[in-house]
Amino acid sequence: MSDSGEMGGSPALDRSAERPAIGRNRLDDSSPIAAQPPVPPRPPRTAEAEPAETCLLRAMRAQTAEERELYASRGLSRVDDDAELSALLIRQLYLVKLDRLEYEEALRLAEEMVALGELGDIARQDAARAAMGVGALDVAAGHLRIAARICPPDRRAFHLATLGALLRFGGRPREAIEAFGKASRWATKDRILYRAQLVLCEAAAQLAPSVDMGELRAHLESSEEQKGYKLWVLGELCALLGDHQASRRYLTSFLRRTQAASPAKNLALRGEIARAEAILQQISA
């Protein structure tokens, strides 16, 4: 659904890779410089001496949730009076809780990020996602509305479309129509995708489509916008058009993709997954 890519803070990068490597001295053995004894290497920095910034980088590069949690917790225990660094470390813990499906704890951590006031709409989007996990629709919607208000313009469509999907699958399609209408107006790309979702919401609200569904299908099938999510939108659109064979093909491909996704990503797609499964059952019946 995103009109931008993955969002996140940008901590200071590790510049060590940019430093020139120290190679062997190219002077011959007769050189007095070459004859000097080698300088012993520095002893490695111990874990106890690693600053909070290094712990953050290690957490972000961690290969397992346990490793991410270890370094994020260690960094938080060493961080000075630095609200941005604290928020970035807390976000690493939040991601661990989200992947473990510990939504209440993830929401608590996200609200800590919001309170620090450093990550802006990113923290609000994170809080909304965790609130979806605990079924707090109004809390999630509130965070998304704030995110859409305070974010850079190029991320506004993403937050509004996320809000639209939340409201649609929360049984409030008329409110979702308004959200998708705003998303399509703010979009720099994915506009056709948002218009199609608006039409799906109109169908859910038993309203006449504001755009020709056949034309929407043709535009979507020829577009490059969000190939994965587009499968889901086309699947329901084709079902409404009565092309059950195409609907089955699109929705089956969409569900196959979600099987390889992380629990956190599938949380954001919970409504779409349930709707796809329901449509496939209806087609089979």
C-alpha cells in the first residue's frame, strides 16, 4: 500500500568500511622502513566498552530476534541524554516484540517512541500497527490520522491508504472511501491502486462505483505499481466483475506471497488476507 518505501530513522552510519585498508608495505627488504618490527594490532573492544551507537548498529544488523534484543537492550542501558538514539533503540525492541506477536508489549514500546517525539510519523505508524494487533481500531486510526498530518508530503498517501484499509476491514467502508480519496489525491505513484481500493470500498458500502471497474482493471494489469499488493486488489476487482477464473488466479498468488512474509508484515495485511480467503471460498462454492 505504500506510496514510499520502508520507512525508518537514519542513524549515523558506520564509516569504517570507507577507510582505506592497510596493506603490506611495498618497499623491498633493504628499506629501513620495511625492517621495522610490525605494530601489534589493537585489542578488540569488549562488549562492555561498546557505546550505545555501536549497540544500535549491531541491533540493526542482527540476524536473529535474540541478538537484536540483546544489543538494543544493552544500548538503552548505556545511552546518555539522547532522545533520538533512545527512540531508535526502542524501535529495535519494538520490532522484536512485533515479530514475536507480543502486540501489547509492542504497543507499549511504540507509545514510548511517540512520547519521545523524535521519530514523527514513523513512531505513529508503528503504534498503529501494534494497535491493530490488539484489536484497538480507534487507537490505530488515531495514530494514522496524526501520522498523515505530520509526515512529509511524499508519505501522506501511504498513511492515508493504511487508514483506509484499516477502516474498510473494520466495518467502516464509508469512512474508508474518504481516506482512499485523499490518498489518491496525495499520491505521486500508486494512484490507480488507491482509486481501485476506493471502488472496492464503495462496493462494500453498497454504493455505485465512481469509476468504471473494467477500465480500472485494465489500468492495474498494465501498471508496475506494487506488484504484490496489486494481486489482492485485482483479485477482488475481478470477483466483482464476475471473472472468477482471474480472481482465483490473482488471489491465490497473493496468498502464496504472504506465506513467505514475516508475521509483522502479515499483521498489516490481516484484513486483505481474510478477505482473499473469503472470496476464494465463495468462488469455490
